[in-house]
Amino acid sequence: MKKAGTSSKKLSLIDIVSISDFSRSGIEEVLKKAALMEKMSPGKKRRLLAGKIVATLFFEPSTRTRLSFESAAQNLGASVISSPVDEASSSKKGESVSDTVRMVQNYADIIVIRHYIEGAARRAAEVSTKPVINAGDGSNQHPTQTMLDLYTIKKEIGKIDGLKIGMMGDLKYGRTVHSLAKALSLFENVTIFCIAPESLQMPQGLIEEIKPRVKVFQTSSIEEFLGQLDVLYVTRIQKERFPDPLEYERLKDVYIVSKKTIEKNKKVKIMHPLPRVNEISTDVDDMTQAIYFKQAANGVPVREAILEMLSKARK
Ligand code: NCD
């Protein structure tokens, strides 16, 4: 598949399914547009998607992703329709993703979908006549989270090239780190430290894929590389993806980042896609290194940028 943004022409997005569909310049165009969105007056913004309808179809729980998409859509003047997580929608009756999308494309101009099945967003994009945005498909991908993660890094540190980034926690099932690691491999001279117990390490296939372009180290210890990191991206242990609940119980509190942990590296920025359970103690929240709430706030301008770009898509 042709990567979005490989040509010198302006990026033309059709769907956003996987970060692998993007080149570096494609990502940078989204980040640039997000910065514009942050500065644009509310009045001007409200005209960008006036008269359009955005549908949010969430087949898994969500707070930040769903609400920031809905807030972004409304800031741009669009109306939002959405299906309840499970109970009242037809997926509960056994309807396939493709059938649901075939209906919703008649009701909306852009479809945002989160699903527990890996590949569901790709399938939705294939059948839909309207642009589809993947808001997370199982353990696979979460490309718009990656855009806001990169936006946050760029805003807080000023660059992405050359950074040393630790990813910690559930690297096996965490879709945010899968997308982020792939995206970071498009930048220059980045080093990724995968910090996880062996059974929750980054999938080997993903490491093989990015290794030609990025340095990767794997460890189970927080301390080993902490002193060198520019960013520590902490993730939740993904309880809902564990086939064995006892295994979850054994691993759930394997890492807890506290004030004391971070005092060992004054410059490290602490990120987290949220929700947090126990993996970052609340005494970190007020430290200048903690940028996870700012990261969540950046979801709005980044999703405004994405919706605006997709509103021009021709399928
Ligand atoms: C993440 C997700 O849903 O993958 N949350 C989010 O979108 N901000 C991470 C998680 O649920 O742990």
C-alpha cells in the first residue's frame, strides 16, 4: 500500500487504520495541522465541518478517545451520533462489523470505530464508502493515540529525532506502544527501551520489523536504563486481554513508578495513554516531569486535525 505522505504532494488521507500506512512526512503534516488547530479561533474552527456528521462506534470502553473525538468534532461544527458500547447496539445481536458499517455510512460523513477484534477497523475501511478512523482494534493498533503522543513529545521536548524512549508495562497486548514503536522507527536515531517482564515483552515480529531503522533494547528492570531516558511511556497491564486471570493477578503491579523512581532522572518526561490503574503513583502527578494529563488534553487538537483532513477525503 502506498504510504500516506510519501509524495511531495500534500498528504491525502482516506482512512486512518494503521500507523504503518504513514510515512514520516505524513505524520509531520498531521502534527503541523494540530498545532494550527490549537491556535485557530473557535469561530473559524466551527465552520470547518459545519453540516457534517461524525459517528463514533465504540465496541470497547473508552473515555478519553471517544470524548476527545466527540469534542473535536463539535469544535469543528460537526454533529455527533454514536452507538452505546454494547448493550443496545446490534453487535449484541450478532451483527458483523461490515454490516454495521454499511448502515452507518448512510448516516455519517466520517466513522470512528473502536473494536476488540484486531483488523476490525481495516475491514470497516474496506467496506465503507466514508472515511474510517481506527480508535483501537484489539491489541493491534491505535494510530490516533500515536499522533497525540508524538505531538506531545514534540511540544514538550522540541524534537523526536535522537530521543531515548522507554516503553514500560504491557508491551505484549498494548496497542498504543505497538503503534508508537512503529512510528518512532520513522524518525532519525531514536532508541527504544522495551521494559517489561518477559511474558509481556514487545512482540518479536514487531521488533524485527523496526530493528533495521531504530535501536531496540529489551529489559525487565526499570533501573537499568532509567538514567538515560528522555521519555518513559508507562502503560496499563491490559487486564481484559489476558486469557488467564491468575496470570494477570501475578503481573498487575509488576512496575509502580513513584516520586522516588523519577528522582533518579530529573529530565525524564513521564507519559501514559491513560487510564492509569496502579502503575504510576499519584505522588508523581504534580512533578514537572509528569506530562500525561497534558498528553490527554492534546487529544483534542490532534483529533480536530485528523477529522478536518479526512473531511476532504474522496473514496
Ligand atoms: C489506551 C487504549 O485504549 O488502548 N487508552 C486510550 O485510548 N487512551 C490504553 C489503555 O486502555 O490502557
